[in-house]
Amino acid sequence: MGQALAVAFGAALASALMFSPLSIGGGGLVLFYFATLPLLIAGLGWGHHVAGLAGAIGAAAISIVLRSQIALAFFLMTATPAWLLTWLATAVRPARGPDGTPVADFVPAGFIVTVCGLIGFAVTLAGIAFLFGFDYETYRATLSRMVGQVVDVMAGRSGGTRADLTRLGETMAAILPIGTSLTLT
């Protein structure tokens, strides 16, 4: 019990530290993508209960240090998918073999991969709604402006025209949700 609790606290703090740079405006995008990993390791090694406890501890730590909204985003976008995947990966269903003897039957790998895809899609939609709201035009305008700011810095080096840059921003606004969903899967 003590070892599982220690693992839960360690995984929670590691995951919260990986999640927090992006939420406070730091450049920790790579760390954000790996924020689920400590929870998954704890859940696969010590059981899905430890992953759930670690997710709750991590959300509480983020809520104390940062804000409640960021803790809610951590819990819904990082901790809950990690708990669900570890629960599915370690779930054993009772079954009978061909001769009637009891055997262990695990959740099929294809089902777990499908759940991963659905989680990636849901987390992408939640992230877009969290950052930009539910209005597509606001999302497109904000993302075009953000890409435009980056491209303005690059324009001096590349010699591209403003029309090219605007078209690039609109293309990125259309492609980014698909790409994010694929990387979160």
C-alpha cells in the first residue's frame, strides 16, 4: 500500500510538472505531450487505481499552485484518458476455454486502439474549445493571427508576400485540428 501511494504521488507530481509549462505560457509543448506517460507507467505497473489516484493528486496540485480551470483541463485531458487506458489494458474478463476450464480474457488490442483514437479526437476538441471557444470563425481568426505573427518574423528571411502568408494561416487553421488529433492518438 505504501509503495503504491508513493508511486501515485511521484507520478502525479511528474505529470503535473510536465503539464504546467504549456498552461502558464511556457514553451513546454514537448513536455505536454509526455504528461500522460508517468500516469500510464504507474497504472500499468501498479494498477489502474494508482493511475486514478495519481491523476486526482496531480489535478489537486495544479489547482493549488495554478488555477482550478487548468486543473480541470489536466484532469479531463490527461488524467482521465490515462486511467481509462490503463483500466482497459489491465482488465481481465472471466471466460471459459474450449474444454470448459476458466481462462483469462483480456480486452482486445483493436478495441484499445479504437479508444485511443476516440480519446485523441475528444481531447483535441476539448483543447480547441478550451483555448478558442466554440465559434469556428473565432478559432480560425485567432489561429490565422497567431500563424501570421510567426510568419511575419519569417517573412523577412523568406521574401514571401502577405497574400501567401494569409493563405498559409488559413490552411493551418484547417489542418491543425486533424494533425493535433493524430499526434494525441
